[in-house]
Amino acid sequence: MPASTHGQGTESLASLGRIETASSRFDQALIAFKGALSLAPDDYYLWIETAESMTRAVNNSYLAGQGALAAINAYQLSRTTETRARALAVLAETLDKSSNYRAGINAYKASLALKEDVAVRSAYLGLRARQGFRVVNHTIDSDSASPRACVEFSEPLVKSGADYASFVTLDGAAPKAVEAKDRQICVEGLTHGQRYKIAFRPGLPSAVDEPLESAVDLDIYVQDRAAMVRFTGDGFVLPGSVRRGIPIVSVNPTAPT
């Protein structure tokens, strides 16, 4: 027990933790609550209060982590559906604050599976909208002879059994070819110098049992290939007397070479 809390009882230390929490001195609140918990390690409500106190700290991953540990202990001590649901909801909030978003989403889902709660549902939907399964980036391979656009998702895609082509349109129609692998869906059959609208419809499945929540529309432009001149092979020997040509491949040269 820290020296500053030595000699105090459980309720006195818990009250001190509440005072420090109300004053936004969360480091000191943690010390006080830990002192109380050292005297009453099997008190569910003290663990959950400690966790809830830590969720109020802003931009402090250490305190968020301590809150997560407290929420886990509270869950292990819970004996009813309601107390388990509460512990899971608080755990989800601490995980969100420590940037463990997927674990936080799963904790919220587990809490709601035990007990529906308006505030928890709102927090879950908010976190899912911010950090759930979503499009995070897209690239265009314009330097290949057959350009394509690839869209990256935040979570892995289903490895088999999903028809991803049915969730993708190119300018309102089915693309010529779609490749889905890992976290990426690539649309092939594009043309250099053209603009396209790629759309992904809601319900597109992921490997984390969470479909795409809303439609995603991307406006893309496929640039012309970069200028390039190269030989068609290796090991050419220049003729010593008779003038002969050397086969080369050129792409968008700016001037005759």
C-alpha cells in the first residue's frame, strides 16, 4: 500500500479515490483505489468504480490500461447478467481509450448480448462508425499495361465462400474482373486516361463477422503510364559493320528517340 494511503480503511480510501476523480487527478485516484482494493480485493463494485474512474482520463493510455485490468477483474467477480454486462461495457470504453478498437467493439457486442442498454448501444455504434470494418485506403496501378484499382479495408476479408464481385460496381455496372485477397479488393479491366466511380454496397462481409455498414463511393482517375524506353531482352551485341536495328519497347515517350 502506498505510503500516502497507509493506515486508512477501505471506505476512506474509496472516498479519497472519488474525490480525486472529481478533481480530475486520475493518477492520485488510481493510487487511492488501489489502496482500497488491497484491503478488499473481492469487491466487484470497487473494481468497477476504479475502471469507470480511469475512463474519465483523457489521452492517457496507461490509465486506460489500468482501467481495462480493473474492468476484467470486475467481470471475473460478477455473479449476475447485469453486473457482467456493466463490466464488459466499461471494459469496452477503456479499450477504446487505449486504441484497442477491435477488442473494444467486441466487448461492447458481448455486453449488449447480455443486456440491451441505450447508452451502451450508442457507444457501440459510435465506436463502430469510427473504427469498425471500413475502407481505409485505395491505390491505382496505372503503370501496368492493364491498370487496376485496389481498395484496402481495415480488417481481413473472408477467405472463401463470399461473392465479393456482387458487392462492387464500376460506373454503375458489374466490373470485368474483381480480385479479393487478404484486406484488399482490386477492380481490373480499367483504361488509362479514364475516370471511374467505384462503389461498394452495404453488407460486404469481413472475416470479423462485421459487414460494411454504409455504402462507399470512390471517384478515381487512371493516369497514363509513365514514359519508359527499354530493350526487349538482354545480351545484345552491336554489329561491327552492317547496320542493324535493336528491338526496344517504348511507353508514352515525350519525343522520338
